Amino acid sequence: MRCLSGALVALALFGCSDPEPPAPPPPAPSCPLDASNPRFVQIENVSNDLMVARRSDGTLWCWGFDDMGVCGGGSFPWAQPSDVDCVSDFSVDGFAVAQHPDGSLTVWGGSTTFVYGEDPALELLDLPAEVVEVTAGGGNLLVLDESGTAWFRGMIGFSWRYGDSLDSREGLSPLPFAAGARRLGRGWAPCAIYGDGHAECMGYQEDGQFGIPELDAAREPVALAIDGFIKDLISTRSTCAITDPEGDLFCAGDNSYGQLGSEWTYEPQAHFAKVEGVPPADAVKFGAEIFNTCMVAKGEVWCWGANGFGAIHPSNQGTVLPTRVEPFDDVVDFGLSTFTLCVLREDGSLWCRGDLRAATAAKASTGPRSASRSAGRSDAARPCPLQP
């Protein structure tokens, strides 16, 4: 407000002048992630035809054939999801969820019970505590906060019958796990891992994947009967868990393609058994269609199960027992489908083998011609994704 003549005494003591115009808002902070030398640091498969990788500068890159709206839809050599950047972690399962350095989440994609369309649609900023982990699984969004409480948005089914489910499509709801979870499991089934090393899962158990015979569904969390301190697990139609510090891998559930690390069986295996003939595991993932399994062990990749297009072994035979994927010994992450295996090496380069139709499209791209080159490599003779 302007100075008034009736306030001269007060003005002499305190001073007065016409107000300055409001200062413009400060510029939006730039992404704190390092963009000086971008390199790939994470890779995930979305389907048999689509891979997504994250670079150290927070950008996401896709290649393949997208029918889920994760990368804009359609067929493309290289693409970036529109308006999604400064990503510090991400997870995909028909839809995608990205976590940002400030703790906010962006969710987008078409194949989910609560997100529709191709553009980023949902910012989740109303959690009662800071987000420490987020994952997409079974069409649901799963979130772990700093108090150890697990939340979900979507629908957790307990049978094939419509309505036999835990429904939270309108917003986040707490899962009935005990407080104090240390981390979430990955995959279709909601699972929580606790500080004492035990893990619990819930949901439909059509293939004995929780290792409990004659159990059709767990409407409340059930403990996994695994002897050891569980540090990581993934659960779909099969479940595999890694123990610490031994690195032993235990699996149960569907084994119709030998994805449990043994000869294939028609009947599911409703008990956990150790995968034999492999070194101590650091990480494990199932293929996009749950027909094969791979793990990383001190930089080596070991795989078993369905071997379409020779993705895990050049023999191209139908199924294989655990075998090392040559030649790399510096792998830090990988993406796996029934027909394609892509590995991420310590130098930030990506290498793929198997069905390389998407890779051929990437080679012909007018954008980044290869993951290797966009990660700083100058070896144009080996554009990637391509088999080495």
C-alpha cells in the first residue's frame, strides 16, 4: 500500500516508500543428477518386445515395440517417454513408475488398473513418510516408506473370479504387512522383506509360488519357508529368493520351462529348492513371460529355462539348465525376455543377443544410433543393442 500523509510521524521513525514489485519466482532447480558423462546404469524388460534403460543423467531410453503406452506406443528404434526426466530409479510392469531425487513419483502407461493414457499422469506426494522404494508389479503400484510401511494402489486378486480382490484403485492404501519392512519384493505378488531376514507374500498362488502346498491364495501375508537370511526376492508364477551372505538361490512355483533351475516339470513345485550348479547370486530376474530366469554373480550372467532365438545359449534348443552366458564378467544389470537377453556392463554399454529385430531398428535410428555410442563409446563398428 502507498504511504499516507496522516502517518508522517511513524514514517519518520520507521521509513516508508512505495512497495517494490514482487520478485519473480526463483527458477526451477535443475536436475541434481550428473549429466557430464551420461552412461547407462539400469535396464528392465517391459515385455518380450520392449526394453527400457536409465542413464546416469536421469533420462530413460526405450527400444522395441510398445503396445502398453510406456514409451509412447507403436514401434520405434529409440524413444524417450515424453516429459519424464531426472529419474533416480524406475520400475516397469505394463505401466511405469519413476522415482525422482526429491522423493516424488511419476506414474504413466496404459496397462494398469488405475493409469490410462500415454502421458505422465500421477504425482504421488501425499505419503505420510518419505518414499524409500517403489515398484510396479501385477498392474499395481507398490511403495515402501521410511517407517517400513508398505502401500499399494491397484487391485490384488485372490482368484480368477471378479471381485475376489483387495481393491484400492482410488488411492494408496496400506498393505497388511507388519510394520518395519526393510524392502519390497519384486514381481506380480506383493512381498515384504524384514530386518530379521524373513519374507512374507500375499495374493493368488496358482502355481505354488509361495512354497505352500494346497494353498490357492493368501489373503493375509504368509511367510516363505526358506532357510536363510533373505536379501532379495522376485515373485510371479514362480518365486526366487537370494540369501545373504551365502548367495544361495531358492525357487518354487511354475517349472514348465525349467525356470526353477532344474529339468522342466508339468506339475508346479510347491516347495523351495536350492538352484544347484551356480555360483553365489547377487541379483535375479525372470523373463518377461516368466519362462526363463537369469542371475548375476560377481559380474557373470547365468541363465536357465526357455531359450527362444538362442537368447541364453547359442544351441537354440527349447530349454536349458543353468549355464553361464559368455563372454562378459563385468555385468551389473540385465533385461530378459523369452527371446532376448540384454546386459549392462560396468562401462555403461549395453549388449544384446537372441531376437534382435528391435536391435536392427535401433541400428538404423536417426536418433542415438546405439546404446554404446550414447553412453560415450566410440566403437561405431559394434552398434548396440547387438550381440557382441
